[in-house]
Amino acid sequence: MGLKGSAFLAIWHDIAEGQHGEYIEWHTREHMPERLSVPGFRTGKRLHAPDAARYVFGTIYAGDDLEVFRSPGYLARLNNPTPWTAAVAPSFQNFLRVACERVASAGNGDGGSMATIRFDFAHAKAEVTLRQGARALVDAILALPGVSCVHLGIARSEVSGVRTRETELRSAMAEKAFDAVILVEGSQRAGLEAAVPEIERLAIATGTLTAPAVDLYETAFSLTSEDMQGQALQDANRQVRA
């Protein structure tokens, strides 16, 4: 499956104590299917780190391009939350949601675990230099033991920063922004955890990235737009037979 398209929406957050089970049911049964039915959304992955002190949950949505994440179809969903969404949204805490341009990837398939590493730019011209060296950086990370797939994204907060009805349902939050993020997938969390120090070293050695913030997750659930198209066809066939 992998991350298809040229952009992704990265989300980190916590859920209020006692609400994890309801959140997981909602996210699996309604929310991700709804999002993967929006034109331009291609793949979705829910991430989970139950023992983490912060950002216990994460989600990565891959899209055809950045405009998907402020498209009329997506904004219509954000401004018309379902009753179940309205009930779950107040339980969100420490919510960070940023659209990213995917500038380089290496590897194929999906890992059972993912490390998300957020960075600040080291200087004013860092983005230009990072783009020039992006291919070499992801290839070097892919070569590390335990790594199966790598994606490098540059934050585009102006795309994902539009206020919507869903924004209003969540409590006010002010999470630290970032400039770039590296998503690293692997077969197991232990292998990724062992690789993280070298990933950080390789990223910082480019002279463009600093202040790494690492979160390690298991991939708890994945869905694709093809899954939703198949479901829609099955539903249509059932209606015809009925």
C-alpha cells in the first residue's frame, strides 16, 4: 500500500482518560472510512503507542496533492461533523495536525511500526538545501537495519490551518509547530527504536534540520480509497438485489 500521492496529513494527539475505546471504535468504523471516501484521499494509517507519555495516537493520511487537504469535499466534512464525531471530538487533547508536502520517499510496502521524527529548520535557507539533498537522505535512512520505508515531508501549515466546525468542537490547543518530518516504517518497533539515533544523526548532518522530536508507534489500522470504493460497490449490489 505505502503512502500514495505527493502529500500527507500528519496528526498527533491524546484522548481523555476512559475514552480510548470509544475513540478507536469511532475512528475505525466511521472516521477513517469517511475520510478515505473524500476525493483525493488515498491511504490512511492509525498509529498507537499506549505507553507513551504524550501523543498516544497518531494518524497519517496520504493524498494526491496538498490541495486535497483544503479541498471543498474535505472542508464540507470538517464543517458538517457527524453526531458521533461531535460526541468524540471534545475528548481530544494535545492535538497537532499539519499538512506536509512529500518531497522524497524510499522503500516499498507498509511496516508494522512507524517512527515520526519532527524537526525545525536549522537556518533560513534550510528548505532549499534540504530539497536538494532529500533523495540522498531518505536513501541513507532506508539502508539502516530495521527500516523498510521512509518519507520526508515539509510542513505546509497554511494548508491545514483553516478553522472549521470540527476545530471548534475540540478544546483550544497550542502544540509546538515544526518545519519538516521524517516518517520511518519498519517491521518491528524494537528495530526502529535502535535505528532512531542514526536517523537523527543523518538528518542533522545535512546541516538543515535540528531539534528532533521522536514518537514511536505500532500501526494499529490501515485503510485505502480502493477499500472504500469496493465497499461502495458491494453496497450498491446489495441494493440492486434487494
